[in-house]
Amino acid sequence: MLTLAVIGLFTSCNNDDDNNITDNILPTPSNLTISDTSFYPEDITITNNIAYISGFGDGTIRSFDLTQTNPTAQLFASAESGYAQSWGLKSDGTVLLNLLNNADFTGNPPGPSKLIEYNIASGEKTGEWDLPETTIGHTVSIVNGKYYISDFGNPRIIEVDPSTGAINDSWFTSSEWDPSIDGNLGGTIYDPSTSAFYIYLGFKLWYLPINNGQPGTLQEVNISGLSTEQINMDGISWGKDQNTLYYASNDAGDPNNVGTVYKLEFSNSTTATGSVIATGLDDTSGVWYLNNNGSEYLYVCESQFGALFGFNSLETPFNIEVINL
């Protein structure tokens, strides 16, 4: 059976080598809202001045045009038949990737999952790949033309080659990843400056270098300034460079609004100091850093996952908070 700690570590996001710095001065809303009571915002990615948000509750993707003074939610992609949940998002400015799942949090095996690729300009689907049985795709990353998926259902990273359709279901795993510790892989992000992944599991952040497309030696990141319980990563995003990392801890198992956003400042690849940026949010999930012509903001999804399990009541509209850093 899944524990509440596992439920509290739902899906999310990351941004790797995407351009999250804009030279244009965009209107900056205090928040974005979605009124659909079945949506439940999961992940967020911003590219080409458009924010894309996945819906854990209804399997859709909504978009917001951030060049508008008061952006409103638009439907980018409808739900796919047979797939209940929309999880991780990723874009390189040309394609938008989306993980679709059928996670079961009552102790039963998950249903089928797949990765979808959209042409971001036209909105047309340009590819899809069925993922291995029991996969629950958490985060997808784009690295050197290949797609990498962290598996919430199993402690592994899956590699998809879109040019050939090949799927490597065991690109990386480790005996150090014990699913009995915390259960599931969480926030995962690629660092282009060191050619490495940062991966969350078991109240620890792990550093995995890549050499010629192959995983290297897994190392634990030493984090000071935070308790073990605070190192609990769902949504994850680089700041203006790869020395600063932001992440959210999902509080779905707590009836109070204690969702918290943290910052890590790295002194080297495996040493960081943590601090709290914001708290009092409602089941935080996906996060995205945006540098708007020198002003820094963090977009934070308040998923309200706890309402799905009866821990608290649903309050609409759903909110994506915009934090001025």
C-alpha cells in the first residue's frame, strides 16, 4: 500500500536547458487561475512567453499567453482516451512533451502510461511512445535530442530516442535507490553546465553525470541549512543559472496549507545550502523560474491534491502563484 508520504510526493516538473530568461518586459500577474473543478494543476513549463500547465485531474494541458495583461486559460491539448492524468511537461521551444499516466493510489498496479510529443506552434501531436508496464512517468527531460523519463513507479530513468522509437527501460537505476525509504523518484532536472542529472529520492538529492550518453557514478548531494524532512522535492527548476535551484514540497497528506518552496545554492556540483522561499501554499507541485528582463519570478502550482483524498476541501479556482523573488 502507498503511504501518505508517497501520496504527498506527487508528480512534477523541471526545466533543464530551456531558455527561462526573457529580454522582453512582460506583464507580470500576481497569479494565474483555472476555474475547471476537475483540473488540479500538476506541472508547469514556460516557453516563448506561453505558460503550459498539465492537469492531474482531467488529463488536459492548459496554456496562458503571458504577453497579455490578464492572461486566461486556454485549452492546448484535450485528454487522451484511456489516460486519466497529465503529469510532467517539457519544451525546447519547438516541441512540448507530456507524460500521461494512470497512477493508482489505493495499492493496485498502475494502468498504461505514455509520452506525447506536440508541435508547440501548431498544437498538433507529432509523436507518442507507450512506456513499459508499471511505469508512472514523473518528469521528462530533453537532452541531446533524446527524452529521459524519471519513473515515479520504479526507481529508474527511461530513455526514449524519438528518431528511432527505441525505448531503453533500464537506462539507469541504482542499488542505492531503495524504494522502501521514500517510495518514488521525484523532481528530476538536467544540468547542461556539467552534463548531469539531479534526481530526488528518499529525502536526498542525487547527482548523476552523463558521459557520451551513458550514466556515470551516482553521488549524493550534501545539503546544509535544511532538515532531512525538508529535502522533499516535487516541482524543480533552475534559477538564472545552474548555481541556484528552486523546488517545491507537496503537502497533500496534511490538511493544513503547508506547501513550501525552497532554494538551493550550490558551491560545487555536490554541495549546496538550502533556505525557505515561501510557505503556506496549498499542495505545491510544479514550479518554474522566469527572469523577466532582470526581475525574477517563480511560478508555483497549488495542486490541491489533498482534496482528491479527502484531507481537505477543494477551493476553486485553482491557483498558480507568482512569487517575486
